[in-house]
Amino acid sequence: MTLTVIPFAEGEACLDWIDLTRAIAAGHDLPEPKIADVLLYRGTDTLLNRSAWIDGMGVAVKACTIMPGNPAQGRPMVNGAVNLFSDETGALEALVDFHLVTKWKTAGDSLLAATRLARPDSRKILIVGAGTVGRSLVEAYGAGFPGAEFTIWNRSAEGASRFAAEVPGVRVADDLQAAVAEADIIACATMSSEPVLHGAWLRPGQHVDLIGAYRPDMREADDEVMTRGRIFVDALGTTVEHIGELIAPIASGAIAATDITADFRNLAAFTRQNDDITVFKNGGGAHLDLMVSRYILDAWRAR
């Protein structure tokens, strides 16, 4: 078997956001994945290995180095690749650029949920957080909701202005509460450890997409967001006991774990009534890296 190496730009040219959501959905029809993470440290530097095995799909090992001192020297802080192995033989089939997999996994995860949980006529989308993920969300949501208008809000007005200058057609919001009131979809992609989104600001019919929090001490939404919304997650096993977005409101008694309606293994339950507020927690996980890497390799071979 010939090893395939898929770099970022060449690989991305083969991909389609809607096709990706179908691939992620199909991946969840396969047997439950086996998942393991390994982290090694050297001072402030980190080596992260995230592994997943899905019977019928294969094995992915996503390996990356995180070196906070690199940016000061003009180098990327995060570098890595996804090793994709054959399910049948165990042979290494492909090396896929880490940033390509991460971009399409993160935004594609949210898009799959939004295509089922947001109102189909959603046209006003608010991105909270002017980082790399926010830029990916404009692409992904733009494919899922053609003709949508995008607004960006960021703690730093300078960051929001820079985002709008780099992403044509995006409007800058100065007042977050007012921007939330206008939006059909609110997607939060921040590094916040304290809630930036408040449930009192929400109105019936909105969809909330929570992406940024990935540690137990991080959250983007307050308890009222969770109590007012119907809650969904991508994977119960990587969110409920691992991410502050759910740990905190469960600990306070605002919600119980049983209040989570479903995860992607029960996509048939991802439905809404017109006036529902739906809340989706994008938690990620190595199983999604595997599904997305397999989709990328299949698209690369089919080009």
C-alpha cells in the first residue's frame, strides 16, 4: 500500500462541508469507538497523542506538539499530523495535515448539529470570538445556510475589526447583548473561563453552538442558557464529565446529566419545535478526528 501524504491547501481543495456532515453522521452508525489520549510534557511544551479505533473505519492517531515559545520566534505554536491506518491490515494509509483535520472536524461537528437543530430559515449568524475557529465557522455555516448574514463580536474591538477586514461581508457588533437578540444562530468560539453568553438574552427559536470550552475550568454560557435550552452534545463520553460547560451547571443543580437530550449516536433525536432554544456542546474527540480524516482521504482519492 502506497502512503498518501495530504497537505493543507491541496487537501482542502477536495472537500465539501455538506458532504463532510454526511460522513460524520454515517460514522456514528458504526460500532462505538475506542478512544485514548496520551500527553507528555517538557516544561511548558506538550506532546499530545489522541487515538481512536472504529471497527469498519480504521485507526487514527492525531499527534501534535504544542510549544508556546514558538510564536516569539515566528514559528507556529502547534504542529502535527494525523496518522490514518487501515482497519483491515493495520497498514499506515495516510498522513494528513493536523490543521486541516482540526479545522474541518471542529466546524463540521457544529455544522452537523446546526443543520438539524437550527431553524432552516436561519439567516442571521453571530460568531462570538474572532479566532481561527470563527473564520472556519463562517465557511461552514455559509455552506449550510446559504445567504446568511454574519456578525462578529470579540472582547477586543481590534480583533473583531481585523476579522471583518479579512472575511468579506462580516459585520462587527459593538454590543454583544444586542447582537444576540438579533441572531438566529449564536456560535461561541472563545477561550473564556467565565460565561460570555447569558440565557436572559435569548429568545425562542434560536440555536446556540458552544465550541470554545474544552477543559473543566472553562465555560462560555451561564446556567440560564442551559436551563432555557434543549441540550445536545456530540458525544456524552467526551463532554459530561470533562467540560465546564456541563460540569458547572450539573454541579450547581441547574441541570442534571439526564437533561441532555442526545448525542450524535442518536441523531434521530436531533429535532426541534419552532420555538425551541436548542443548545449544542461541541466537545470534539479522537473519534471525530478519525471520521474526518477518513473523509479527507476518500475525497483525496476521488478527486
